[in-house]
Amino acid sequence: MKPVLAVLALLIGAVAPVAIAAADASTPVVRAQLVARNSALLSSELGAKVRRIHLVEGAAFKKGDPLITLDDDLPKSQLDRAEAVLTAARRAYATNEKLRQLNSVGQIELDQSKAEVAKAEAELAYAKAIFAKCQILAPFSGRVAEIRIHEQEYMQAGQAMIDLIDDATPEIDFIAPSKWLAWLRVGGAMDVTIDENGRTYSATVERIGARVDPVSQSVKVVAALSQPAPELVAGMSGSIGINPPQ
């Protein structure tokens, strides 16, 4: 029996290192997450009351659509006043211009009235800019992720109002082993299997991080879906499949 046991021990010792080497060479499972290509947390630039919120959470919108309207009574009155001041300044300048031709006023008075017109124009531009800020418009097309205010509340300048995401074409974010940099290239083909629906989608590598994390020896990679997939939304997760070139 002892010679047989010795032979078995030799065989086990010869096979074990091969099995360990095969396990080390296997491709690791890499997790991925879908993230919105564009996102924005809009804040108020004015201190004003919220007059109307045009959308609800989860609603879709197009670029330029109104999202929130702030109370504009005071900015509108300032705008009307600025327009009236500019009209008066232009009339005074036109009158002085005619009087100057008749030598009834000096050049200094004419230059002063011209400066008043420029000042009034600047004040009108400022009033228009303030008035425009009362209407919060969508900076891109997407959906409402979260609304952080209510109608009739008073907004402080800088207070967060609404969280937006563009989920039309979500990106695929994942952390790859830094060893993959030896063969991973922008434009390379891959696929991602989504946990939420079990489906697999084709994608291509779009960006590779510029820095390797020395602790985890990993690098961030961003991929893009090859075809639109409206059923996918930001926040879904899954695993990627990618084969190194032979």
C-alpha cells in the first residue's frame, strides 16, 4: 500500500500547480453601472417665491422646455422702469443733438446725454437678464430625477431646485484591471449583461481613464451602447464581457 500512496501523492503534487495557474489566468468578473451621459442639479440664481413647477418627478422634457417659474412681479417692474428710463434718455439725446446743430447746447451737454443713453441701455440689459432668470428652462433633453422644492415656497439664491438626467443614451462605467491596458483600446467591442432584465447588449469602449489607481491596480473605463435601448435607465447594473485579442 505504501508504494501506491506514494504514487498518488506524486500525481496530486503534479496536478495542483496546474489547477492554480489556470484559476489565476481566468478573466475576472467585472461589474458595470449605467450612468446618465448628462446630469445637472439646478439651483436658483434669485431669491424669489416659486410660482409654478411645470413637471413632476420622472417626467420627460425637451431642451428649452420650462421647468420652474419663479415670481417675476418685482423683476418685471424693474424691467419696465429700465425701458422707460432708456426711452427718456434717448429722447433727451435726440433733442440735444438738434440743439447742438443750432449751437444752443455745448458739446459737453451732448456727450453727457449720450452717456446717459449708454447707462440706461446697460441697466435695461441687466433688468432683462434678471427677468429671464425667473423662468428656469431645461438645459438638455431628459427626465426629472428629483424635485427639491414646492410651489409657493420662497427660494434662497443658490438653493437646489431640481435634479435632471439625460437617460436617452446611458453610458456604461466600469473599473477594469490595469493589466488590461496592454490590449484594451478605444473602439474595442464588448457586451454588458444587465441584472434587471437579464438581457445582453453590445457596446464599444468610448474612454479609458488617464490614471491607474496604484492601490487597486485598476483603471476607469467608459463604454457606449452600440444601439439605443429605451428600456435601460441610469442606475441599472450588470457585468461586462470582453475578450482580449488573440
